[in-house]
Amino acid sequence: MFVTVVVTAVLLWPGTGAVLEGLFRPSIPDAGGLGVTWTLALIGGVGGTLTVLCYGYWLREEGRDQPGDLRLCRVDLATGYAMTAIFGLAMVIIGSARASREAAPVCWSRCRRGWTRPSGPQAHGSF
């Protein structure tokens, strides 16, 4: 799922300027309508990846209780948080492309073409 979401976001890439603007000056489209609902759903979807909170239990199961295990734990946590951030950014890009009425047909047709090449005609039907 992670790879599919990231590849889809790359295929729908709106441009570096648009992504940076959205990161540093976020806004909720259609705030009076369903925009707030969709924004909260996105936050819940990305926040639902809180499996990192279970990490303490996994540490105990793996027997990582020595100071020498600390470096490996830091690498694990950094990887987990980085993948969560990339996944969240990709979901925002996909959502913004979907919400943009004038850009959506162009973006989704580009996505359809991009997925058809590596995945074959079966992927074409999924869009």
C-alpha cells in the first residue's frame, strides 16, 4: 500500500511550488461544506498509522533491553516516522488532486497512463 500511494502521488505531482505552498501555507478547501469533514478524515487516516505506539511492546518481544540495542531502536523509529510522513504527504497530494475540479481529469488520466505502463492493462481499469 505504501508504494502504491507514493507512486500515485508522484504521478499526480502538482509541482514543487504547489506542494511547498501547501506545506507552509495550508488551507481547507470548501471549509463551509465538506472540507472540514474530509480534512479530519485525512488526519484520522494518517494518524491511524500509530502502530509506532506499540513499539514498546515489540521491543520487549524482540528482547531489546540492553544499551547496545539503542542504536537499532533509533533507526527503527526514524524509519517508521519518515515513512509515516512520506505516506501522509502522498495522501495530501492525492487528495488535493482529487479535490481540484479543473486539474482532476488531467491528473487522473496521467495517473491512469502511468500505472498502465508498469502494471499492464489491469491497472488501467482501477482508475
